[in-house]
Amino acid sequence: MVQFSARTWNDLKEIRAFLFQRMYHAAPVMKKREEADHVIRDLFPLYMSHPDLLPERWHARALVAQEARLARMVADYVAGMTDRYALQAHREHCAEPLKYL
């Protein structure tokens, strides 16, 4: 029983790794990753240079933060955005539309 369980577990790990690689590197997934990278590359410097665009609660903290702390705050804010909210913020605040959509 122990040998069977260990073998099954190893087989499952191999199958999971194979599927992950196939799915992770699939063209539609890579396209979405490029979109997300583009959004983050635009939003982070935008919020760093214009903290007034942050929501009121974040803006109040950003006004008193030193630059290193501000960078961490903006990184946390952008990382916590949902995909839909990040795309909406990008459409509202960035002049250049996404090339991938």
C-alpha cells in the first residue's frame, strides 16, 4: 500500500508539472501575461509620480510617506488590484491604449 501511494503521488506530481508547463506557456496565457505586465509597468510609475490619483485613503498616506515607503505603498496597491480594476485604472489614467486588447 505504501509503495502504491508513493508511486501514485509521484505520477500525479509529474502529470501536474506537465499540465502546468503546457498551460502556463500556452499562447492565450502568455498574451494575458503580457497585458498584465504592460498595465503594471504603466500604473506603477504613474502612481509614483502622481499619488493624487490614488484613492483618498492611499493618497493621504502617500502625502506623508518618504520615497522608499511610497514605492512600497504603491507596489502594494498595484499588486492588490484585481485584473478588472487595473485595466479600468489603466484606461482612465494612461493616454496610450493597451496594444494587446
